[in-house]
Amino acid sequence: MTAIFFKSEALNRTVYLSGLADLSSKDLAVLGAELEIDIESMQLKMHQKRDDATSDWLFSISLKITICKQFLQLSKKFSDPVENLLERFYQSVEKSFGKQAAKSCLAIAREQLRFEA
């Protein structure tokens, strides 16, 4: 399986999707801002060239936008300390007991958090 990555100019490094949880809050904020700018820029470029671009180019930029949106979604998720903790909890339970157990435990944890709030 190919590792999904984003080459961040702002962070001056390559960030892998699997490594987002390890970034600091500051780096996540910087990455999020960069991703938002890049997504908007690519969408604008795609719109401008839609009539004369090849289908390969359109597919390629569409894929890049999708990947950047995944990174942005996860970077926002990891920026929230509660979500970050829940994600790490889910990964630990999944690793030890499987996906179904992790989903069940996560649902219980989320319900408990709503109950206590």
C-alpha cells in the first residue's frame, strides 16, 4: 500500500497521513492553514482549466484535492484535544481487540462525554 503524504512548504517537511497525530498543535495549525490555501488554489485552477484540460490532468488534480481534504479533516480532528485523545484511544483498542471492539468502545466513550457535559 502506498503511503499518503503531503509535502508541506510551511513546515519544510513531508507529512504522512499516518503521522498527523504526532504533530504539535502549532504544526497542525500551520499545516491546516497551508492545506486550506492549497485546496482553494487547486480548485480555482481546476475551474479555470476545466474546458481545455486533459482528463488525466483533471483526475490528477481532483485526487490531490481529495488527499488535501483528508489531511485537513484529520489535522482539524487532531487539533481538538478531546478528539485527539479519542482517536488515540480508538487506535489502541483497535490494535488490541479489533475494529468492532474499538467502534463500540468509542461510541460508549462519546456517549459518556456527552452525558458528563
